[in-house]
Amino acid sequence: MAQHDVPFAVGMVGNSEGITFEGVAGNAAAGRAADINTVFRIFSMTKGIGALAAMILIDRGKLSLDTPVADVLPAWGKMQVLDGFDGETPRLRAPKTQATIRHLATHTSGAEYEFWNADMPRYMEATGHPTVLSGMNMALEQAPLMSDPGTRWGYGPSIDWLGKAVEAVSGQSIVEFCQTEIFDPLGMNSTAFEVEGDMAARLADVKARGEDGAFAPFELAPPSKPEFYGMGHALYSTAPDYMRFLRMILNKGTLDGAQILSPEAVAEMTADQMNGLTLTKMVTMAPPVTADFDPFTGTRVVHSVGFMRNEEDIPGKRSAGSQSWAGVLNSHYWIDPKRDVAAVIMTQSLPFVEERFMKTYDSYERAVYASL
């Protein structure tokens, strides 16, 4: 805080038995100090919840990681691959491979965000196509794929499609499914798709770092009452709520008597599901929004169902097989089953994974492991 590396911060650490640390620093909003129940726009931390929703159906035999996406969602069958440009006119073709639920869960479906793939913003500029963060169905369903399914890792709105698959298979809206199958059983009472009532009063402000190095107010939030709630970005939550989700994973699918998944399903959810592929460096197309991201440079990093997974021990930090991800406003988490520890460190700032925030994250994680 004193170094202005973060506008404010909330941290929480726990294990399979309970919470072992909580700490806060700074003001979450003008004139309001951060506290442990501060509400965050968790953006891509939503993806872990979306993956869990799909895994619940897989655990019940209603869906499989090998299910073709088009069998569940006919709209996927119309997806086209961007095969280059003729001048500024996009050239599209049919995919050469069939996408499966596994491809959605691991970001190998070909669907990518405009923030890390130069062809996507070029396509959007040429066609007027809206961002998926608009919450419009056509923004998701009429976007091109950037590669053939199963051929490479590319970060994007695949978990939005996964949420739609959950709706199609379960017959429930994703809001109803998450509430009845995840939030209510886990006691996640401050996690929601719309921030209203008491949650609105606890919502943090967003800050963006300017060229002068100082933080200034910035407006960014998931769209309210969209045509579809994207399971890649739609949720609001708190540190204690998200820790209940993480601790359920540490407990192999159960927390405080509520069984969400079988141990076998947790093992499948957290296994490497990349079929030999790996994560690759994410190079920013929008520096005010995000820096480049190259996690654990020089080590093998893959994807499980909804999580990033490091395949090697990181000295002084997480173990091989740990699961992690983050939200664009620098809310981050990891789960380390080998050491029985999970943690969050959360703020609301841009750019994502900027060097000054990542220095704070590194120090925090090292302190967690030094204390074990």
C-alpha cells in the first residue's frame, strides 16, 4: 500500500480444516476501508465456478468431457474458423476438428478474447462485432474461432459456452443451477450474478494505473441483466465465499457435510486435460487493460478442467499439481493439494498482472509458504 503497488488488498489463506489467515489493507471505496467481506467483481475467477457446474453434470453421468459441443449446443455447429484476411475482409472456413466439452474446459476450443490475439480485434474492427463482455448472445455465438479445436491453447470465452452447455443439459438457467447446486450447499451467501442490496453497499471501487503511475477511478463491471450470464466473467464474490469453493476442492468435493463432487470427479477436474498441449505466453493487445502473462517461465504449465495447473514445484511457492487462475481486476487464487493450502489475494485494479501487482503477489505467496 505504501508503495502504491495496489490500491487496496484483501488476503485469506486456509486448508482443508478451516481458515488460517485473513488480512486487509487500504480503502476499498472512497471513505470506506476494505474488510474481509468486501465484494469484488471477480471476472475470470468465475471460470472455476463454471467448470465446477459442468463437472457436477459429468459426475452424475449427464455429460462427458468427450461430448461434442455441437451435440449439446447446435449454435456451436455453425462456428467458423478465421483463416486470414483478404485486405480487411475476414476469410472464414469450417473447422477441421470437432470441439468437445474438454476443449471448452481447457481453452483449446479456438474461441479467444480480443485482448491477447491480434486477429480478434482486427476482425471486430472490420465487422463491427461486439465484445463478449457486452453480454449479447451474438457476441459469443457469431464470433469466429481463432484456430481449429484441439490444436492449441488460446485464452477466451470457452467457459461461457460451457455455462450454456450446463443450461442445455440441466434444463435450468445457469443462475438457478449455480444457486441450488453450488452457492446454497457451500454457504456462499455473498456470491451472485447481480450485485444488489447489502452486497452493493460492500462493493469495492475499480482503479486503473495511469501513465503517471498513480491510480485513478475506472469503470469496469460485468453487464447487468445481460442476454446471457457468461461463466467466464459474470460473478461477484468475497474472499470468504471463494475460499469455501477452494476448500471444497481441497476436501475432495465435500465441505461441512455438503458433498458437491465425488472424490473421483475432483481428481478428474484437477488432472491435466490438455492432451499434450501447454499454456503459451499471453501477449497483450491492450496494455492499459493487461500486461503480458507468462506464468512460471521455463516450467510446464497446463490446464485442468477450469484451472491452470503447474507441473513442477515452484521454489518457495506452490507445489506441482497446484490449481490457480485470476480475474482481470487482479483478484487471484491458488489451490495446492499437496501442501493442503489454498489462498486468495484480491484487489480491483488495472492493468491485469502488471509488474507491481505481481511483485506483491509473489511476496504474499512466499509468506504463505514460509508460515506453513
